[in-house]
Amino acid sequence: MRSVRARAAIGATLVVAVALVAAGLAVLSVLRTNLIDQADLQAEVAAREVAGQLALDTAYADLDLDDEEDHPVQVTDEEGRVVFVSQGLRAISGTGSAGVSPVPSASVGATPSPGDDDDGDDDDGGGSGRPERGEVSSDDPDFSDGTATVDGKQADYRFAAVEATTSAGITLTVHAGAPLAAEQEAVNTVRGAMLTGLPLLLAVVAGVTWLVTRRALRPVEGIRREMAAITASEDLARRVPEPGSRDEIARLARTTNETLTVLEASVERQRRFVADASHELRSPIASLRTQLEVAEAHPELLDLPGAVADTVRLQVLAADLLLLARLDAGEKPGAARIEVGALVREEVSQRTADRIPVAVEVAEGAAYEVSGSRGQLVRVVGNLLDNAQRHAENRITVQVAADGRGVRVEVRDDGAGVPEDERERIFERFVRLDDARSRDDGGAGLGLAIARDVAARHGGTLTVHRAPEGGAAFRLWLPYAATA
């Protein structure tokens, strides 16, 4: 039962078995009902023929009985006493009569007469629901199941009871039977055929389901083996085989390969990140160690400002790496409501050591509220301003304005700008363009990468364009905070 093929085969077999059993029972029920209806019709016809003759005062000896062996007849009076039976009938059950032999007062061949009526009532019986004199009851006959012994052979019959009233006012009940042997034989034949064919059909269903499921799951086994090999070898460049079909398994293989591609890129990015971080950390640590060793041997040569600068650089780099790690781990930005214009003014006012003054353009009275982490958004604005201070010549402008369903923060400078083919690359981690290669002036190449990641975590975007002043224009777009 641990196999999908086995569970599929057993499940399909059970479903088909239940459906076939239900259908077989329904077929047998319908067949039995139809055959019994035919027997009822035959019994009713035979009973009405005899009742019609009795209503015309035909003597018992003169009754014309067709197929007495197939349609045995018994006639009873109003008290349920047998007054006539067909030839060869020796025993009968299911008619409710007191016996099978005619009573002495109504021997075979006697003709009913009005004087034979026990209650002496010779009216037409209309008040008691009986048929009129000389007529056969038009009501539906009563049917019953029973047995009869004809010529020494006992069999099951379906009996119809029809009343007839003679001209003398005597009401007689005619019981005529129709054999059920044909019905029983037909039902037994169909039941036997079903019982014989059902196991064979279920075996075919189970076998076909097993084979079809096995064929359908064969690509899955190939995918599993390849994934196991990838796990064992740790080679994320390998891919699982994709079947040529367009079914769910093919889509699973394609999705698996897409996942492997993303995983490979992520692992490679992490490897580069670790390598670049180690490289970036090695330089300031080596420089700081050298200064401390020189100071230990020659205290008068201690470059204290340089040591402090290297320590600050290490601190900033460690903070950047920690923030990137938190962003990669999926840290939520929070849901605080932040007014972007006030945030930009506050950040610019605190930058007293900037090389170039920053001009802020925010519409008076306008409110641009977003939701997120205030600290992370301050970090984005600060990184964009640091980048502008590094490349601008004489002018830096920060503009805050509405843009569709959000707010746009644009930082422009009049520097050399960013070449069009480098406008996406500068947002990669540890990437510095040629004019920013200096580790002392150009930073570690993490500021713009952090800014874009934070923007994405807040549901926004960060892009770079050409500014009207000729330099670079970094556009940060953030969606408005949801209204309560």
C-alpha cells in the first residue's frame, strides 16, 4: 500500500466493483419486475377468461381452459370453499382457499344456481362492491405468490384473483396462475453471468490501472533519481529530465528545473557575497592591524585618525552586511505610518558634514504617508544622498512628489551620470563603477544594493535615469499607506 500504483489500482478496482454491483442489482431488479409483470398479465388474462365463462353460467364441466398445465385454475365461493379446480391440480398455496378439492355440494360439472347462495340474497350485490349479475369485476385483480402441484410437479406461480357473479347472484372468485419458472431461470442466468464476469472484469481493471499508472509515473521516478543524484553530488547545475508530454508531470519537471535554476543562482550569489565580504573586510582589518603594530613598536608614529577611520569603515560594513542578511532572511519591514516629506527634511538637516548642500523640494501642506520601517527608509535616503555626494559636482536636489498611487522620492545630481548599460548592474552587491573603484572613496558597493532591496521589501521600486542637470536621477517609488 506504500506504492502509488497499488493504491491507484485498488482504488479503481473498488470503485468499479461498487458501481458494477449496484448496476447489477438494478438490472436484476428491473428484469425481475418486468418478468413478474408479464406473469401477472398472463395470470389476469387466464383468470378473466374463466370468470367471463362463469358469469355466463357456463357449467364447470364445460369450462374452456387453455394450457391447464401452465395456468392452473381454482374457483372458490364467497366463503372461500373450493368449488372447482383445473384438471391435474393436486395442491395449491398462496390463494387463501380452505383446500384444493371441490366441496361436495359443488361437485365438478354442477351448474351454479341461485339456490346455492347461502344467505338467500338474490339481489345484484351492488351495495357490497361485488360485480353485477352476469358480469366480471372490472377492478384490478389481486396478485399473490404461491406454489401449485400439477401432474405431480410442484412449481412456483403468480396468481391473479378475479371475481365474477352469476345470473343467480352467486359471487365466485377465480384464481388463475402463471408459472414463474421462466422468470427464475432468466434471473438466475443473468446473476450467474454477472458473478462469473465480475471477477474477470475487476482483474482487467486492476491490471490496466496498474500498467497505466506505472507508465504515467515512470517520469516521476526519473525525476526522483536525478534529484537524489543532485543531492548526493551537490551539483546544482544538473537538471531533471523533462518528458515530452504536456501533462502535470511535465509541468512538475519544468517547475523543478526552474527551482533548481533559482537555487543555483541563490547559492552562487551567496558564495560571491561571502567571498566579496571577506575581501572587503580583509583590507580595513589589515590596515588597522598594521597601524596598531606600528604604534606598538613606535608610539610616536600612531596614526590615530586613520585607525578611527578604518574602525568606522569596519563598523559601517558590518552594519551593511547585517542588514543584507536580515533582508535575505525575509524580515518584514513593519507597518508604521511614515510621512516621507518630513523624513527627507529630517535626514537632510542632520547631514551637516556634506560636501555639497542638498536642496529639498516638497510641496507645502502635502502629506505623503507610506507604511514600513522608518529606520530602513532613512537608510535608503541616506545611501542615495551618499552616492550623490560622491559623484556630484556642484548641485544635489531631492524632490518628493505624488506619483500615481504612491509617492516618488527623486535624488538628482549634476555629476557624470550612469551609463545606460550599467544602470542595472550598479544595484548588484559589491559592484563599483570604474570611477568609484577607490576603496577609500567609493565605499564597499553595498549602498545601492541595500536601497533597492529595502524598496522591494516595502512594495516599491528603485531605478536610475538621466537627470535634467546631466547627472544621475535615482527614483524611489513607494505605495501609499492603506487607509483605515
